[in-house]
Amino acid sequence: MTARRSTPWSRMWLAIGFAFLYLPMLVLVLYSFNESRLVTVWAGFSTRWYAALWQDRQIIDAALLSLRIALLAASAATLLGTLAGIALARFGRFPGRGLFGAMITAPLVMPEVITGLSLLLLFVSLAQLVGWPEHRGALTIWIAHVTFCTAYVTVIVAGRLGELDPALEEAAQDLGATPLRAFLSVTLPILSPALLAGWLLAFTLSLDDLVIASFVTGPGASTLPIVVFSSVRLGVSPKINALATILIVAVTLAAVLALWLAGRQAARRRAGAMPAAM
């Protein structure tokens, strides 16, 4: 089967698609170096808003809080999601499997407003019944993010385990490995790309969340999306453009690094497979 050759028409639509996706980002990056306080009026090149951003303690503190919550939430969600994915993919038809699967996938289809409101009512009820949590803040945001991020990790891990041949673990056990040793030595390395993908997805969802965090947060615990949304409601500040530019650059560098590492790993696999094929 031969591959289709690209035509000028298809290349034009591809260029339109890329322009639709990335042109607004390029404009935002350009206006982050604008001298003017007005974000839509170009008054010359300047980096003053990056210096002003660095001096804005509210934004810096919110960014650090968001990063800390995202790191902890992604790690906890990856652990819980891996255990749930293994249970769904390997334990067969155990009692309550349907209910367990429905509870896992519910956060995927539930509107964020409903999820945030239900978590808010949960924390308020717990505070009235047992006195915990006393205040809503970083801890309640972390619990809320772990709750919905676990569902995404579970789907990724369960899907990858469903494609994995159980005979690989069985072969390792036939050679004398314990079930735990077979899982750690055989299954876990094969599963590591799915774990990394789940962790990165959970980290991104936690860092980007606004709706759920706004329900479960309290005074003194504002994440970066909440601070940005609050400032945009009063008018877009050039500091927000500078902040967005820094995030775009960081994400781009991370993506380039991930592609480079994946390319090196693929090259090593090909190099290792060539002597075996000869």
C-alpha cells in the first residue's frame, strides 16, 4: 500500500490549521515584550513586564503553590491509578467490579462544576462532623486534584495492561520468579511509558485546573489559574502575557526534551536489534 502524496490543497489546509492553533500564542509572546501598559497597543520593545512579574509576589507564590500541588497530586494519582488499573485489567470479574469501574470513570464525564460542588459539600460536612479539615486550602485542593486525576491515570494504565500479553509474566514465573518479582522486572518496565504519560497528564490537569480549585480553596491558598483569572476579570495586564510566555517556553522545552529522549531510546532499540537480526 503506497502512501498518499501531499497536494498544495492539503498543505494549505495544514498551514491554516497550524496558524489557527499557534498564531494567537505567537501574538501573545510578541506583546509580552511591549513597552505599553495597554496590551493591544504596540509602543516598542521592552522587557519591563518580566521584571514586574518577578516582583509580583502574589503571582510567584501562586505559581509555586500550583507547582507543589501538581507534583504531589500527579504522584499520588499515578500510584492510586496504577493500583486501580491493575485491579481492573488483571483481577477479572471480582464482586463489585462494575461499580468500581463506574466510580473510576465518573470523574471523566462529570462536569467540573458538579465535581467541585460535591467536594465542597464533602469537606464542609467532614468539618462539621469530625472537625477536619478545619480550613480549606492547599490540602483540600490536593485531595480534590488527586480525586479526578486518578481516573485519567487508571484509564491509561488499564488500557496498556489490556494490550500486554500475560504470558510474559507467566514465563518469568515459570523460570522461578515470584509474582511480585515478575511484575517488577517484566511488567513494570513495559508499563513505564504509560505511567509517565499518566503522570504528565495528571500534572497538566492539576496545574491547569480552575473550576474545581475555586470550589475547594480558601483564603490564602490561591493557585495560579485562580490568580490569573481574577486579574483578567479586571483587565488583561502585560504581566499575564509575560507569565504565559514563560509557561509556553517551559512547555516547549519539555516537549523537545521528551522527543529527544524518545528518539535516543528508539535508536538504542534499533541498534540492539540489528546484531540479533544479522
